[in-house]
Amino acid sequence: MLPEYYHEWVTVKISISLPDQVHALAERAVAAGRAPSLSALVAEAITLCYDPTGLRTLLDQLDAEFGPVSDEVKQEVDAELDAIFGPDTTATPDAAA
């Protein structure tokens, strides 16, 4: 899901540190074919999070292909994330609804 211009960028080699759980999650994603490498996965994640159009474009593509996410699925995902990372104490009551 990287933007087409991604492959035109100059590549810079860097070193990063990740928590064990995040590294394991990334390795599983690569092993499952989600990305060709850890570097590609990190590049895609950063692009989706910080390119203003990246995440919106991905969500629009997923909605077009699969339809919107149901409230039931959203609640299940929230519960799973809470079990892994603890409850989100930054959410406002309106945002949680």
C-alpha cells in the first residue's frame, strides 16, 4: 500500500530500536507476506501514519472493497487492544462511542 512515489525516494539506511512485542509483530507480518521486508513494513507504517493522504487513502480503499467496519467489530478490536496495551485513558467519552 505504499504510494507509487515511494520507490522514487532515495533510501537512507538507519538503525532503530523496537520493543520485543512490536518486533515480533513485524516479523510475523513479513512472514505472512504483508510486506517484503522489515524495512518496507516500517516505511509503509510511517507513510500511513504521517502522510496526510496515506491512511485516508488506505481506509477508503478498504471501505470500497469490504464495506465499512461494523460497530461490533470495532468493539472487538478495542477490547483486544485493551487486553494487549491496557485501556486507552486518552479517549474522550464522545470518541469512545
